[in-house]
Amino acid sequence: TAPTVTLTHGAEMPRLGLGTWPMDDSAAEATVAAAIELGYRLVDTAENYGNERGVGRGLKASGVPREELFVTTKFNKRWHGVELAAEAYERSLDLLGLDYLDLLLIHWPNPAHDRYVQAWQGLARLLERGRLRAVGTSNFKPTHLERVIAETGVVPDVNQIQLSPTVTRESARAYHAKHGIVTQSWSPIGGQRNEVLGAPVVVELAERHGRTPAQIVLRWHMELGLATIPKSTDPVRLRQNLDVFDFSLTAGEVAAISALDQGDAAGADSDVSGH
Ligand code: A2P
């Protein structure tokens, strides 16, 4: 299993877990069960992925006690309101077949809609009532975080953002660190594009360490102090992606990987204004 990080509101969150996009219900069910069997303890889903039912079945099928698992989901813009966020929470619990969530995230800030502060107040209320162990955001820029913190006084435990060697998000990471917000990387190995895993520096380090390129990249996230949720449906890859806690990269090796950065604008979420 992966080591954990202690979040601001006290929960222990595994540093590495399973991402489940894109997976349909049946792929999610099989993959979640297989991943937990391999030692994964964190599973990340979302309303948007359309697979919460399958994820829930996989969690159950694993036979691992609920309290040993860390389950994250996210809700969409239609639930951006104080009461609406509580409805989104209940809706996800129903689909997942759970009686509590560890972490609930606002999936996107949708700044044009301008209701994310109300959504955040809804999450803060759920946290206060003990329905959640942690609260967070996804795809929030420092300006959005600044507002939720200023207007509610509640600091997110986690901000989940697209982050990989080609999109290193240095200024976001610095902002998160200053506020004790854990950065959780989505698409940590660069998603379906192969440019990160095929990069010469990554391939060379893989040879040097006797590891796969994906393991080098996931270890880079760990060296930077991040949390992450690589996605795979392949049992061999699931196993190798979790197996990154018995070697390390030097500061120079970390810097060589970080040099692949193409800037925040290279991210798929660089423009969140209209969505
Ligand atoms: P697959 O599910 O067929 O394994 P990310 O988590 O960065 O979004 O990346 C997910 C993509 O990378 C998926 O296309 C996944 O495909 C692939 N992938 C996941 N783990 C590995 C690995 N260890 N080696 C190569 N490709 C991987």
C-alpha cells in the first residue's frame, strides 16, 4: 500500500491511488476490485465519469473493510449551491452504495457560472456535520482558491489539478504549499498521449534505475511531495504504478524531468473560463 499524507482536516490520505477515467461501470467494477487486491487503498471517481455505480461494486467486491479505503468523488456545476452540494453528496452515496465519503471535490470552478463559493459553503457544512473526512476542489486556480478561503475561512484539504512533467504547475504548487493544500495530480503520466513516457530523459532514467518510464514519472510526483491518481485498467500496469516506494530520484534527476515543462498553457484545463 502507498504511504499516507495527513490532510488539514485530519484525514490520512494515501499518496497514490487509482484514477478511473475513462472507465465504464463494468471496467470500473473489475479494475477497482483488482487494484484493491493489489494494495491500492484510494479510489477516485466523479459524477462526470458515469461509473460511480461500478466503482461502488468494485469496492464491495474487494472485501476490504470500508474504513481502510479512501473514496473520492466530484460533482458538476449543476450542484453549485449550499443545499445542492448536499444533494450531490447524497446522490453519489446512493450510486456508490456507501454511507460516507472520504473526500468530495468541486469538479471545476466554472467561474462564468460563479457559484463555486456557494458550493464550497455546502462542502464546509457537510464537513462540519461529520459527513466527510476531507473537502477539496479540482481544477481551481489560485484566484479561485483565494476566494473560497477568503469568503468561508475553510481551506481545501486537496486541490486536484492536471500535472505531469510537461505541465508542472510550479506557481499553483507554491500557492498550495503556502496554504497547506495537498496537490493531487491528475493525468500524472500524461494521459493517453505518449510524449512523457517516450521522452529520452525519462527512458534513460528508467534504464538507469531498472524501472519502467511510468514508474520514473510517478516517482517524480512523489519526490515533489505530491499525491496522485494514475489510471490503468491493465493489471500489470496497475501493479507497477503502485510499486514506486522503494527507490528514489536524486534532486538532479527530478530537475531533469521537470525540464520537460511546456508551461501551464499546455494543460487541457488551461481555459476554465467558459465551462
Ligand atoms: P491503460 O489503462 O490501457 O493502462 P494518466 O493516469 O496520466 O491519465 O494516464 C493514463 C494512460 O496511461 C492510460 O491511457 C493508460 O492506459 C496508460 N498507462 C497507465 N499506466 C501505464 C503504465 N504503467 N505504462 C504505460 N502506460 C500506462
